[in-house]
Amino acid sequence: MSDLFDFSRRHDEYAVMGNPIAHSKSPRIHTLFAEQTGEAVHYEAIQVDPGGFSQAVGNFEASGGKGLNITVPFKQEAWELVNERSERAERAGAVNTIKFVDGKLIGDNTDGIGLVNDLTNNRIAVKGGRVLLMGAGGAARGVLAPLLAQQPAQLVIGNRTAEKAKQLAEEFSNLGQVEGCGYDALEGKQFDLVINATAASLQGELPPLPDSVLADGACCYDMMYGAEPTAFMQWASRHGAAKVLDGLGMLVEQAAESFYIWRGVRPEDKVGDRKATQRNDFVASTLEINAEDAKAQRTQSKKIIFGIYTNTDRLEPL
Ligand code: ATR
């Protein structure tokens, strides 16, 4: 009997917890992953009140839940709550993925690998490049170790509060060549990749970058995503960036990694009868168009699939 008609088939329960959560794209993404891989997964969004996080996690586990994604503002609380942490979660100081194993909460963080995978999908090389990471808060911390693992020639953390950038760089200095500074110290320097991990986009603002900071052929990446290009993305286009990307691909990639942690199956490994190596194939399979077209239409496709242009005009953090 095919799974489709097997009504006794039970689904494993997963959810994302955060506040606010109504606009989360995660239920849509994981439902598509489940359909694509044939995994018996049900995934919902749960809004949690401040102060109620650990109880909400306990209730979810007690009701038979198998795993959780955690988003703003509970990632640090999740880090404290879990019984064990992966090395990357330990480093990130934040947990965005929990798996329940034999009564234990195992915490992981897939944000950084999500960014690196999306850069790879878009053929943006970090290895050997000069990388500027803007911001020194939780979002920047979460991606630092995976970025350094790619061995950039140089990684500079630029931040409004220079001291915070310097401290963060110091903390990660055993993983590679990394330094921190304020934006004024970037005058005269050039970078091949500029990543915005600040919260500035949420307020429609732009970090005060010197005009000449982009090298020839530079790429710009905003970890936020939304209906319209962010202020940083608009700045990047005006200043001649060769590629300008938002954080939607990162959102999909971090979700894929969480799905793998829970299910042991990578969503892109099974698309119809063939192995897919690119997320473009996932996009293609969902839209029923061929992979070449999907590549060309990638940005637009993502926005259609995840309803970015249809159900929200807000900017979203991961
Ligand atoms: P998150 O978890 O999203 O990283 P956070 O830990 O509060 O949030 O950090 C926010 C980051 O965005 C910080 O690096 C902050 O700079 P400061 O450390 O100087 O406060 C940066 N940020 C927020 N608003 C900004 C703006 N309008 N311009 C530039 N940087 C901004």
C-alpha cells in the first residue's frame, strides 16, 4: 500500500518556537522537505510567551514531539536549556535546533552552515577571499566559526561599537585570521565579500560603510530577507556589487541541515528518481520546471515557493 493511502501512518511532530512566529516560513519549508523526501514529518509554528520557554519545550517533548527549531528571541535560552551541545552550537552561543534523544535535549546550531551552503550554491567563494562581516551580535557570532573554517585570506568584523567587534574577534582568533574594528577603520580597505549580520536592515537602516569598500567583482549578502531589497542590498547594487543576495537561501539551507539532524535524510538527496546536488533542483522539482530554468529563476522561485511576496511585507530575521 502506498503511504498516501496508509491512514494508520503516524507523523513525527516537530515545531519552531519563537515570538513573534506568525510569519515564520519554517513550517512551509519543512512541509515541502517532508513531501520531497517522503519522511513522515508534521511541522508547526508555536508562539511562546517570554518566560515560558523551558515549560513550552517540556510540554512539547512530553506530548511526544521529536525536535524543535528555535528562533528569536529564545536561541540563547535554548543554549542554556539543552543537556548537550554540538561543537558549533557551543561556539555560536546559541541553539536553533533541538533533537530529543532518550529523554535528553541535544542542541545544535545550523545557521552558520546554512550561510556557507547558500554561498556555495551561489558560487561565492570564501576561501582565499577578503571577507567583511558587519555586526558583532548573536547573528554574527553564529556564522563566524563556519566562515573561518572556509579559510578566507582575511576576515574583518566591522561594528558600530568597535570594542564589541574586537572582543568577538579575540574570542575566535584561535580559528583563523580575524580582526575587529569600527566602520571608520574600514576606510581604504577593500573586500570580496561583505556580509550584513547587523539588525540595521530591520529598521531600514544601513551600517555606515565607506563608499570604496567593495573590491572589483565583490559580492554582498544580507542575512535578512523580505519583500523588497534591504537598505544594504540597495546600497550594494548602487556601488557596483557583482552579486547581491538576501538571506532567504540561508533560511532554506539552515532548515535543510536541521531536517538532516532530525531525520538523517538530506532534502536535496531525493528529488523524484534522481539525486539532486543543487538546491536549484529542489526549487525546480517544486515548481515542475527544469533545473536550468530554475537556476535562472532562482530568486523569483524562492520567493514564490516560500510566499515571500504574497503573505508578508515585513523584513524577517532568521
Ligand atoms: P542579533 O542577535 O540579531 O545579532 P544583537 O545581538 O542585538 O542582535 O546585535 C545587533 C547587531 O546589529 C549589533 O552588532 C549592532 O551594533 P552595536 O553592537 O554597535 O549595537 C548592530 N546594529 C543594530 N542596529 C544597527 C544600525 N542601525 N546600524 C549599524 N549596526 C546596527
